[in-house]
Amino acid sequence: MKRLLLPLFILGMIFLGSCRKEQDFVRQSVDLRFSADTIFLDTVFTQVGSSTRTLRVFNPTNEDVYIDRISLGRGNASYYRLNVNGTPTKNITDVELLAKDSITIRIEVTADVGLSNEILYTDSIIFNTLGNIQDVDLVTLARDAHFYYPTNVLVIPQPEPFPDIRIPYSVLDCNSTWAADKPHVVYGYAVVDSGCVLNVQPGVELHFHSQSGLWVTGGGQLLMDGGDLGNIDSDPIVVQGDRLEPFYENVPGQWGGILGGIFIQSGSTGNVIRNTIIKNATTALRVDSTTAAAPNLLVENAQVLNSSRVGIYGGYANVQARNVVVGNSGVYGLYALGGNYDFIHCTFANYSVGGRSTPSIGLFNYFETSPGTRFVRDIESAQFENTIVYGNRRVEFGVGLDNAADLNFQFVDCFIRLEENPIDNAFDREDQNLFTNCTLDTDPRFEDFQNQNYQLDSISPALDVANPTIAQGVPNDIVKVSRVNNPDVGAYERQ
């Protein structure tokens, strides 16, 4: 019986196969339909590829047809690239398209370094069906830039089974000046060497690739608008990732590697970040230890926005901040592990989503390398004056206290969201020595925190109630508007 069943099965399969309809593709003039008549690819830097855009091509007829040719108008010289139904190409023939069906074309572009700055680069996809020529336009803005590529790799051995840490980097020319003639794009870490200064002029656009950043070594110095010639409202230095598509405009965590985004190493002093917007980093600013009495970082008239982890990280640092906005951080707006901190007329506003369980500001005087192994670091001073600390958590200030070390802090004339004392009773929110003339648990009413506009609205309770004596030390706000008379709390003075 088994011998009989096998031939019958084979004959049956042959019979069924002979009943299938053959696909008969014809060549005829067809008015193809397209999902768009123009594909706009986002602005790209020369040498950096764009994101991918998709075009659907439809056959409206009842016939299975050939598209005789799909090609780029500029031919093989085009900077655009096509992928037609999975086939990379700039020129493909005899593309089959079933009746009432469609194919997908994916489009990318990488502009050439020889293109001029701010050039509108265009091309078209040409479709030929038996002499009927149709096209879809391609448009993108290609920008030239200064590029900094890694030339070395720092390898930090790790115990098994962990892989070694590898940090690609390049050392900048000593005493470099970055001008605003065209954007600056960094891959890996750009290193400011010991004894050298990097001057970043007003209006510079600074872009970092994923896992990249700026590393100021001990003895090096960073001056971002060191002469205070710019204005954050009109010609700011802008520091962000290198993806220019609108989708990435406010996406946290696009740049900054294991050292953070802008890393100021122990031994580096006199660094200045002024009239600058820093956004979409992992940890935006990481400032390491200093024994100097003077600040190793002054941040003034600046915004630190959309950090996936920490806005400003201080590791026994000495940070002075004036008119600084720290908005939306995934973990902390300010994380201080020992050191000295002085914040006047600043705004911490943390409305980040994603289950944040930490306050906007965290002060710690200890750290643990492993369970039971603890090291202490004194917070010698953490002073906050005429400052707003608010967000979407009930408690936006907290401490990590080890009684074996000092943890000294004070808030003066501040608005703080602090609905209750910490569970460990590390401080008493009613203590006037710690919270002097502060307003607790009152919404300062920002104009539009959902769109990161942290100016005060017209009925804000923070208007005109800042300490005028403190305000005299910072007489102009973040956009250089005078606050001498009836100053407001926070970084902005409402007009």
C-alpha cells in the first residue's frame, strides 16, 4: 500500500501545479500612482547619512506589468541611494509590479564634502513604463561642517567576564578656537589637552555623534563664550546630537559616552560655559574633583535640557551657576557627590516621563563601590538662592547622608516642591536655617513647561518676590534683561 500511495501523491502534486495560473507580466504604458510627488529628506551634514524615507509605487491597472526602468536623474553620480524591494540600486530594470499592488522604495542621502554650506540638494526618481516617463522629486538640505574623528582608543581593562571599556578620542590642536562659520561635528571624544584652551565663540553649533563628547583634561580649559559676547536668546552656542531630523529635536540620550557629555576632569579649573543651550545628552555636564578655592566651572545664562540621566553631575566639584535652567532629566537635574555648589537665580524644572523616582536635586556625601564598602565625601557647601526647584514629583529635593561626613546646604528665598520630610529624617523642611524664607509646595506657574518654556506666566506667585539684595549680585536675567527692580525668583525676569 505504501508503494502505491507515494506515486499517487506525486501525480497529485503535478496535477495541482499544472492548474496554477502563470504570472504574465506585460510591457505597457502605465500611469503609476505614488504615495508622494516629492520626498523631503531631513537636513544632513556632508558625509553623514540621512534617515530613511519611504515611497510606495502603485499599479492601478488590472494587468501585471513591468516597470522598464527605475533610476535616479543624476545617475550614478547622485548622492541619493535607493533600495527597491530590498535591492540596493541607483538604476534597476524590469521591476515586476502586480495588478492592484505596490512596491516599496527606500531612499537615503549622504551629501559630499565638496558641497557648499547650506545647499539645497535635489534629484528625482524616474520611472519608465514603455516610454511613459514619470518622476518623484527628492529634496534635502546638505550642510558642510568641521569634522573631528577619533585617532586613538583608550582601553580600560575590566575583570572577567566584563568586556574592556574602549573610549575613542582625538586630541584637539592646542589653543583652538571654534568659530560659527559652520557647524562642528564630533565623533568619539574631542580632548582639550593639559596646558591648552578651547575657545568656543558665540553662535557655534556643536554636534556630537552617539557615545561622543568633549573631554577637558586636568590642566586644560574650556571657554564657551568666555568673553560674554553672545546672548542665549539671539545667538546661543547650541550643543546637541548630530541627528537633524525634527523627530530628534527633543529626544534625550543622543550623545555622551561613559565619561558623560562635557567632561571636566580633576585638575581643570577656570572653565566657563556661558550663553549656551545643551540638550539631549545622557549626562550633560560632568565635573570632577577640585581642591581649588575658586570654581572649576562657572555656568552662566545657560539651559541644560532633556538629559536622559543627569543634567549637572558634580563629583567633589566646585560649581558656580548663575541664570541656569535645568529642565527634564531622567534621573537628577543636579547630582552632587561632595564638593561646593553655588546656584543663584536658577530654575530646576523636571517634568520628564518614564517613571523617575529621584528628585530634581540630590546631594550626597557618600558613595558605595560594593555592598558594605562605603566612602564619604564632604559636601562643604551647597547654596541655592532665588532659585526654583519644581517638577512632577511630590518631593524634588533629597539628600544621601552619612553622619561620618559633612553635608551642608541652604536654600534662601527659593520656591521648592517639598511636600514632606524625607523618611530618614535627614532634614526638617520647617528648619529656617536650611530653608530660609522659602515657599514650599506652591506651583511657580511656568508659561508652558510641556514645551520647555520655563518663563513665569503673568500670575506666577514667584513674580517680584525674590530677595533684592541677592539679585543685585546677578543684575540681569538669562537673556540679559535687568532684574534690579522687583526681581522674580528663577532664571527669567518677566517683562
